Amino acid sequence: MPDILEVFVESIDYSLWIFLRLFEEILILRYHAWNELNQYVLPGSSSFVISKIPNGQHLLIRSDGMWNLGGLFRPEHIFKISLEGQIKTFIFDANYYVKATTENSTTVLKARYVGN
């Protein structure tokens, strides 16, 4: 496939997830262990990170916020925020953080899980 900028592969809950960052969009392929393939297309993003948070949930963190990869029918946009620059995640003292760094600034978000 031409014009692929980045590729990430992640094994999540008996499925293989393949993330292809293209110029205009992100193509996500989810292959289940029982030979089922799902395809999702999200708007383009300058950067993204796949991360597992302490409660076991997998997130796709992009320049437009956080997406839950465990959504009922497809990835679900759960938190909208503009994140610029290089995105990293880390856990410190049982807390989950998202850090976005540009040449001139750093933004750090502390995520808190709220159950039902």
C-alpha cells in the first residue's frame, strides 16, 4: 500500500490490531482469532500512541484526543483535546499520564478512571 507513514501492530484481547498512518487518514485493521477481519477508518493525525492503562483498557491517543479500542462496535472517541507534538504515556505512582511535547511547550494530562 503506497503512502504509509507509520505502521503499528498490537495484540489486544485475542485480536491482532494493525494501525496504518496514511497522509489523510488512519486505517485500522482488527483480525480476530476466529478469522474475522474488521476495518475502521479514522481522520488523519500527526501522531498517535497505542497504550494500555492500569485498568487493562487499551487506548489510541492521537492529536485529537483519546480513543477507546474496546468500544462496542468500533474505536470510540472518549476524550476530545488537541495534543500537539510528540505524544508519550507513562505510569507514575499508580497514576496514568499523557505527555505532549513540542519545541516550545509541554502538556501533561493525568487520566483518572471513573467506573460505572
